[in-house]
Amino acid sequence: MKRKAMWLLLMLMLLTVFGPAQAQADVVYESDMILVNKVYGLPWDYEPSDLTEANVAFAEGVVQSRKLMRADAALALEDMFEAALEDGIELLGVSGYRSYYTQKTIYERRLEEMGEKHVSRYNAKPGHSEHQTGLAMDVGCPGYTDLTERFAKTDAYKWLRENAHLYGFIIRYTKDGEEETGYAFEPWHVRYVGDEATAIWESGLTMEAYVERKLRIASGTDRLPRLYERDE
């Protein structure tokens, strides 16, 4: 209960600072700026209300359920992929929405295959994956759809790094952000945050640090809910 109360306090503060369409506690899950990480998660039965298939090119074999995103995110992804193609960059979708139980299956399989040390850096526990929000998409390009760090060497990644924010996306797990995000560098994972994307990109901060700074300024205090796991 303490964790749930802290989560609601955080999200109500986010609603005040970022102002989503409906500022009510029961719709905080629908905010573009919802913070989902190792500290804050989603209920097992949460599914976005407006999932739709993104009309973009996908890697071979991607199942229909993983082509889904929330409506605004899907439209933004389409615009981004089209703009990249105009610049000679072919992007491919790899994995969008994943339900709690899909993530549970992935997490347990990877835990068995790779062990806890590896999984803790690359795989979210069920309920703590951004993919469940419908706002995240793993992206690749021809020859680089295996979701490994080698994607960072491609022109596609370089284009995303410089342009994704123009379409409402950020590279969520940056090379130097593991202490704050809790996850290793994932150049393939883009997250839709809407109007805040350019400000986050220009700040050079992780989403956790950016949100914490906004809340500190808005509240006038350093006494905030914990936004990410820290070494004590």
C-alpha cells in the first residue's frame, strides 16, 4: 500500500506539471509522460484504451499484437518513419505493445536463459515494461533487427538520435543513463512522450532525471517520491 500511495502521489504531481488531457487519478495511465520503470509499474490488467496498428514497415515475422501502439504514438511513429525514408533511412518496427502476461513470459524465459545479472539490465519485470503503456517501440533497420547494441553503429540510429524528438520520441535508455533508468544502453528502444520530447532531448537528461527536475521546480522542494533506484 505504501508503494501504491507513493505512485499515486507521483502521478498526481505529474498531472499538475505536464497537464495531460484528463487530470484525474483514474486516467494517469493514459498520460504520455507516465513513468514506468523499476520503481513504478502498471497493474496486471492494464491495457491502453486506444491501441491501434502502426502503419509502418516491420521486421519479418513480427506478430500483429506487437505492431500496436496507442493512437497518437502510432501516428507519430508513422510520421517519423516517413521522414527517415525521405532522408534515405529505412526503419523497421520490431516490438511495440506487450501485455503484462507477454512480458511475464519473456522475462521468465530470459531469466532462465541468461541469468538474473543480465536480465536485470535488459529485461523489465511484468508490470514494469514501457511496452505495456503502448508508448514504446523497439526499432531496427535492414540487417539490424536483433535488438543489440550493434544497432548504435548504424546510420539509422544516428538519424533517430538526432531527429526522433521532432516526432515526440526519445531514446529512452541512453548510453550513460543506466544508474538512473536501471537499464543498460538500448539504442533501439524509442518512447513516445509527446510535446516534452524536444525539451528532454535538449536537456540531455534521462526521463527520470528530467521528470525529477520538473517536479522539484514545480513543488519547490527536494522531498520527492523516489523516481528511480539508487545505490544507498
